[in-house]
Amino acid sequence: MSATDQGAEGQQTVQETQQSNDQGSKPAKASKAAKPRTFIINIAKEKGNAGDVFIGANGVGYQVKRGVNVEVPEVVVNILRDAISLEYDPDTMEPREVPSYPFSIVGQA
């Protein structure tokens, strides 16, 4: 075999590899991102705490009014569920967990 033949064979091998890679690793079609589930919630107004509630999730801030039905993504609902404070019973000084922002889920949007 001459050097030219080896080069031609080598070139064919590379082309075949590229073709198989082109067929085997085509970029996936851009699928539509699943729309996140949203819920309608109502954060209770409390004595001395009637201001809006700020919630940050994944780099996005949400300012939720208290006492108003508001549509929010599921991640906000999960954060509110996880927001727990400790209160102490004045008689026994036993701690108990209470929601930091008591809220109701009115429905799913």
C-alpha cells in the first residue's frame, strides 16, 4: 500500500465515524418546558404582621399580599410549608412548631 492509499483509507474511516456520529448524536428537539403547577393561596393576616410576604425561589422574588387570593407556583407553596417558627408555651415553656406564614390553599390554577 502506498501512503496515498493509507491516507484515503484513513479519510474514509473518519468520514464513516462522522456520519455515524451525525446520525447517532443528533441534538434533541427542543421540547416545550413543562408548565409548572400553580396554586391559588391566601396568606392569613396576623396581628401586627399585615405586611406583604417576600419569598425568594430559584433567583425569582415573589411578593405576596396577605388576605388576598394569589396565584403562585408550586415552589412558593413548598417554601411556605417549610417556613416554621418555634413558639414557647408561656406556662410550661415547652417549644412548639408553628407555621411562620399561615396560609390556605384555595385551589389549583
